[in-house]
Amino acid sequence: MSERAPTVGVTMGDPAGIGSEVIVKSHPHLAETATVVVIGDASVLEDAVARFASSLTVRRVDSPDEAAADPGVLPVIDLDNVSDHEYGELSQANGEASLEYVERAIELAQAGEIDAIATAPINKQATRMAGSEYAGHTGMLADYTDTDDYSMMLIEDDLTVTHVSTHVPLREACDLAVDDVASTIAVTDEALRDLGIDEPSVAVAGLNPHASDGGLLGDEEAEIIEPAIDRVAETGVDVTGPLPPDTVYVRAASGEFDCVVSMYHDQGHIPIKMLGFTGDGDAVSGVNVTIGLPIVRTSVDHGTAFDIAGEGVASEQSMIDAVSTAVRLAR
């Protein structure tokens, strides 16, 4: 890695969403700790600058080596794949464009040309229209990097969570396997160490109410989650559980645990977003990290927000947090 500030490739996300807005708003802050290069469409970013950040200059570059940590200049590797740009419009073309940004970022990271990736949000409906079979960034990143054991980690101030399953139907998420739970605990411990926690403590949430209450409310805890915990504990990981899901997040946010392994998407997302969203529902902070990959990838913890795209009201805080976390992991 270069001795200069880590180089973070920021993918622009769906051109119709708030990705370009949060990128141009956050860039002066990002340049304080990282060399940022956007992988996206220069014309869309220029439009966002004109709307939201008039003092910023968009500069087209051919490679990350040409980028510099300048708060007044936004370097972009211009894929020039957006013709008609309208905020808030769902389209196949935008889905294709957002996938191309991610693909190029992965190539750059694997080649060592950037130290980390931070992604602005894509729209799953648009990427499906473009023919993608992935439910989001996470599966795509794992597939492109040939990664089997990975997880989604969400970070919001005093609470960090990871997930055994993410974008699958709830009925499917309840079909747990010992191997999946064990691998999620293991990559969670590894990621916490990468974040600078020398002796992390990991809590594991139960699947059922009250973590089954001794078998009265289900048997997944005894038959699947407990054996997974025992297996990983034997390797030296400080892991506790399964614990009642309705209280374990409060305990973790209070400092008792460094992270909670959650069994499914909403179990982990709801407490994080309760902390990270403002009262009017706009995301203001929070980071999504794909852990277990051979490359560093973080993301904002919000969606494309088509309903407010182009209005100048989107918060850039989650992008600032995402790049900051990417820098920590890259270092």
C-alpha cells in the first residue's frame, strides 16, 4: 500500500438515486483522510455539483494513480454509460450502469490500484431489470472474489451487528445450518480485529423469542446455534449465546459486547437503523461492511431514496462514515 492516504474507490450507485449527491457533499470531508476516486459517470457528478456543491471541480482521470486528496477536486474514472439522466426514475440502463461501476471497482481493488471500495446505493429492481441475479452488492462481491465465508456487518456508533443471512425470504432465513452460523461468528471475530479491537467479544442472538426459552419456543437454539457457538469457542473466540434477541442489542450498545451476530436481515437491521436514522426517516449515519472478502468493501447504510433524489436534502454522513471505516480497514 502506498505511504500516502489510502486510495478509496467510491462507486456512484444508481444514477437516478442520491449517490451522486452524497458523494459531492461528502468529498471535502473525505479528502481529509483518503484519496478518493469515484467510479461512475462524470456528467451525472457534474450535474450534482451544479445542484449541490458549486465549488467542487469534477476531473476525469484514467487511473487511480492520477487522483489526489484534494477537497476541491473530485476525481472520477468516467465510464460514460449514462445518456438520459433523470432523478428518481427506475430504468434498466441505470441498473446496467451501476453494476458496471461495481465491476470496475472490484477489478481495481483486485489489481491493487485502490486500497478499498466504498459503495453508494444501487437499486435492486433496476439491477434485476438489467439481468442481474444478485440481491445486492454483497453476493456480487463474494462471487467476483471467489469468497465462500462472508457476512454483512453494520456499524452505528456503539452498536455493531453481523448477519447469518441477509436478502432472503424470512421462511428461508429460518432454515439455519451449523456451518453458516459458525462461519459468521468466525469472520465477525476476524473483522473486529481488523477494525483494531484486540480481544473482541461477540454475542449471538437466538432465532426464536427469548432464544427459545429452554426449548419451549423452538429447537433451533439447541440443535444449531449452540453447537456452532461451541465449535468457534474452541478456537479461542470470545463468544456468548444464544441470547434473547429482544435484549441483546441493548446490552451490546451499552458496551457489554463488541458485536451481535444476528440470524436474519431485519433482526440486525432494525436496531441499527433505529439508531442511525433521524425522526423523519432520512439516513444520517451508519456503515455497511462486507466482511470475509480478500478486499475491503464498505457502503452507506441506506438506499437510493428515489423519493428525495435531486432535491438536495439527502444526508452525506453515512458516506463519510463508510469511507472513514474503509480507511481504518485498509490501514
